[in-house]
Amino acid sequence: MALFEELGFVPDDEDDSPVVGMTDEEANYGHANDLPTTVPFLAQHEAGGNYGPYLFACDGKQLIEVPGSEHGFAIEWDYHEGEPTAKSIAEIRHYLALRKKVQRWFQRLKKTQPKA
């Protein structure tokens, strides 16, 4: 948690869950290039004045970011071919696979939490 608090994040709630939700309402540029890569997390930032929304997934080893929000992905379009670029689709698939891995890890972590 300290890694995120140093960036300006604060906990969303004060429960005993091992999975913590955090928010930084004052983040400029969505903490571009500042997010840690040594701890698993899922994150998103909304669009700002000169940048779009992004989704993030990190398994503690690699950090993946893709343009998008909780409403869907922004896909790079090849206007000449009339279809999404292979690179864009590959990045989204990579993000989804890593997100699924982190979500499974969080679920296992929650299950090991002792009941109060």
C-alpha cells in the first residue's frame, strides 16, 4: 500500500480485506510511468484534458496498459484495411489474460483471509 500512498493514493475504505481499493482524485496524467511493477494490482484512469482513459494490470512482474475504460477498449483502426490492427488486438488480449491472472490471485487471497 505504501507504494501507492507515496504517489498520492488513499484507501477507499477501512476494512480488513487483504485486497485494498485506492483512489487518487488529484492525479495528473493518471500517474503515467509512475505505477509500481513489483506488486499485483488492477487500475484505471479516466480521460483528462489531453489524454484518454487507460486500463492497467500488473502481476508484480509486468505492467500492461491499454487504452480503454470500464465501458470498453479503444482499438487502433487500420483505415486502409478496414479492420483493427493486429498489434491493438494482441495488446488487449495480453491485458485481458494478465487481468484474469491477477483477479484469480485476488480471489485466492480473499479466501485465505480469516473470518472475523
